[in-house]
Amino acid sequence: MTGYTIDIPATLPLHQRRSPCNIHPTRKSVSPTMQRILIADDNKQIVSILSEYAKKDGFDVVCVYDGEAALETAQTSNFDMILLDVMMPGMDGFAVCKAIRKTSTVPIIMITARGEDFERIMGLDNGADDYVVKPFSPAEVMARVRAVLRRLGFDDNGKGFSYGGLTVSLSKFTAHIDNHPILLTKKEIELLYTLASNRDKVFSREKLLDSLWGYDYLGDARTVDTHIKRLRAKLSALPHPDWEIQTVWGAGYKFDTTAGGKA
């Protein structure tokens, strides 16, 4: 990959090309309810960063650095999500994705340094569920991971999200403020979870559309504004002084945790 030195030869045996990338010394110590993610990229720096973000999101992480190792690992272990780089030594991501799809429906997000439309289409046609172009924000990648898991019907293993009296559960599609239920639509729950679980991160309207509505959505950014307006109105029924869904003019929206922050 341009600008980076990869010091792991493609000719090494699989067990030397694969890194567990997790904080668990053995598989026995991993919680049976923890979701597993496979990260496949020949750039060790990118893998390390994505691995840290995934672990913070509660994933058990496995890392590989070439296409052949990615395919063998995916075929011999169970995963809830795969992040798959396109340009890898030995076997490219498109071929890996196509081969995985012969036997598995595991969610796959393709990662590439090139953003041409035909490549995105090729990845989706080969069975990918989403597509991320480098350079990217690791937080955005994890937001896309959560969005794909929700869109495909995977739950969050009851993990949910809590902050400042707010509790959101994707598995149950419920939201509470100080244990008082807030009646939200499915899309409002997804929107609130995406913002709240990435607190103080600004999401543009376009990113929210891509993450929550998908590439095939024919609407425009005003859809996000409408949902934000309705969500705020429902949340305002109960006091929540520690946080606010804030408009960042010219940029988008964020879950603001600044004391006294206003919309």
C-alpha cells in the first residue's frame, strides 16, 4: 500500500499471518455473548486503530493481513461482522468476499483507498453490505458496523447504551430517560443510538443518511432534519440536563455532553 511498509510476507504460514488482536489470552475467556469481528487489511496501522475502536465497542477482535488468511479465518471461525480491505496481497477483497458468500451470510463491509463507483458496485454485487473509502474516521466505521448489524436484524446482545440518565436498547428498540419510557419509532431509536454512542462526534446529514437509510435511499438530507426535529420533541418531554442533540451549523448534528449545551 502506498506510503506504508508491510513487513509480513505473504508466504508465511497462516498462523503467523494471523493476529488475535484481542485482550483475551484464550478463546475460553471470551464472553459467549460478545460479538466477534474480523478485520482484514494489509496496513498494520489501520488494523491496530480499527481494532482498538472495535474493542471499545465491545467486540472480540481477530485480525489478518492478507486475503488468503482472511478467507481461511472466515471459513473456520464464526463472526458477526467482517471489515475487509480490497487491496491485499495474495487474494483481493472482492475475491474473498465472493468466496465467503458461497457459504456464509456474515455482514461484510469493504474498505478501500479508491472510491470509484464501479468498485463500490462490484463490492456490493459480490455480496458486501456496505463500503467505506479511505481516509475515514474510525468512529464512522464503527457507526457503519452498528448500522449494518441493525439493518440486517442483528441485535446488540442486550448491550444497549447509557449516559446521563438516557438508556437506549437496540435489541428491544426502547429508550428511557431516568427509567421513564420514551416512545420512539425504530428509525428514531437508530438515530439516537448512533449519535449517543458516539457522543460529541459531529455527523453530517449525508453520513447519517448513508449509515441509517442506506445507499439505495432516494430521499434527501431534509429527511434527517425531520427525524431530528421529531426526536428532540419527544425527548424534551423529560429533563436531561447532562446532554443535548445539538445542531452544528454547516456541519450536522452531535450528541453534546457539554454542561448546559443547547440545541
